[in-house]
Amino acid sequence: MKVLANDGLSASGINELEKNGFEVHTVKVAQEQLKNYINENEIAVLLVRSATQIPATLIDACPSLKLIGRGGVGMDNIDIDHAKSKGLHVINTPAASSESVAELVFAHLFTGVRFLHDSNRIMPLEGDTKFKQLKKSYAAGQELRGKTIGVIGFGRIGQAVAKIALGLGMNVMYSDHTTATAEIEVSFYDGQSIKFPFKAEPIENVLKQSDFITVHVPAQKEYVLGKNEFDQMKDGVGLVNASRGGVVDEIALIKALDDGKIAFAGLDVYESEPRPEIQILMHPKISLTPHIGAATKEAQGRIGLELASQIIQRLK
């Protein structure tokens, strides 16, 4: 049985599949050539990340497909309902990359509070001639410890963010329509752990009381954070979006940054991805990454093994 890992697959995942008799193709096939490649090679399993689109038309045109897998959490690039209506298995790996995304959130937060995104741009240009001026410019940083972080969306990734925040000594608030209560266990290197009970708050409370806000929700039809939500936030709040483009109104975000309502933003995802708007890319108050939340060696290893396990379980 043949597998096409069109957006890549870890060596551990490939090895596990091959040990169980699967033939794994890791060639990157262009979107417009995908139908022909799948049919010519009788591909039974199509594995993707966020880059490859799997609409109903592709599913209908590829009768050899038995399973579609998404390496990661969000599945908005796959027509799930249509695939299931055709009898295909549809799988993803919701638990494998939570810690990686959470760590990236804090990379953006540490970057924002110490102006690293801006100083890394300016120091190569002016560090040798304006060192003292730059030192003064970047001397008004903040600490995260003791501050309140608001988490909008308290699934696996939101809870992983909470664990790191608690370890840093932050206060955590969250808003979630489906998770009324949660218990977060923070584990330490020596085997000790502490459990923290949490209760969901109305989003208005989270917006008003948080020093930093991070959003972790699936793709939405409407903005979760726009002008109305920004107006409710504290002045000088920090904002991170490592969930999906279209969750944050980028036009309203730029205005809030320019007005000083939002001190900085960290973005890993974008409304017009894969071509983010130039106003976003060039803004001095935005820390930028190119949708790499799950892109760590450890997470990709876990994703590969989890996909392989599910494929073997369903097709053998």
C-alpha cells in the first residue's frame, strides 16, 4: 500500500510505516499535479500539513485514496465531511505539537517584552555607531513573572501555554466555550508535580484583566479579536496569534499598534498566508515567524510516529 507524504514526514514515521509493509513517497507534488500523481501511483494514503489543499474535487478524482492524514491539529485545508462521506478515514495529530506551539508563544512574548524583534533589525545597521542610544531605547523592557496571561481557547495547546506560564510565575486566565473547568499539572525535572484548578472566565474579563493575550482556536468564519476586543484590553497589552490566520483582524491590529493600545504582537499565522501583507511584515512592533508552531524536530518525530500508528491501526 502506497503513502504520499506530500508535505514531508519524519524519518521515524517513514521507518515505522515501511516496517509494516507500506511504500512511502516523500516527493513534493505541486497542487495542480496532485490528482495525476495520486492516480498514476495508486496512492492509498495522502499525508499533508498546512500547505497542501484537499478539496472535494480532489477526493472525487482519486478513487484509490483510503485515508487522509494531517500532520498537526488544524484541518481546515481538508474537506473532512466530504472525505468521510466517501468512506475515507481522516486523521490528525492533535497532541503531538502542543508543547512546540506553546514554546513558540513564549518565544514571541520574551521577544516582545525585551524588543528583540526590533533590536535584531537595528543592531546590525546601527549597533557600532549608536550603541548608547540603542541601549537607552531598549532599556524599558518588562518581566513576564507576576503578570497575567489570558488564553483564548483552552484545548491542548492553550493548556500547554498555561503550564509554561505557571512555571514562570504568571497568573493564568482563560476563556473557552467548551472547556468550563480544567486542571493543569506542572511537572518538574525531579518527578515532582503540582496541580492547578482553573475555571473559564467570560472573554470580556480575560480581555480587560490580561497583560498578555494569546489565542488558540480553530479556523473561524469571523474574527475572534478585532477593534471591539482591542478596545476592551488594557493599554500596552501584548498579543500573540499562533493559531490560524483570520482569527485576528490585522487591519485593526495595525491601528492598535500604531495608537499604542497594543504594545507588541507576535504572529506565526496570517490572514493572507502564504503572502502576508507588507504592512504586517514591516511593522516595527510585530515579531514574525512563518507558521512554524509545530516545526521542531521533537514535534515532527512525534507527529510521524502518531500518523504511522493510526495508519497501521486503520489499514492493516
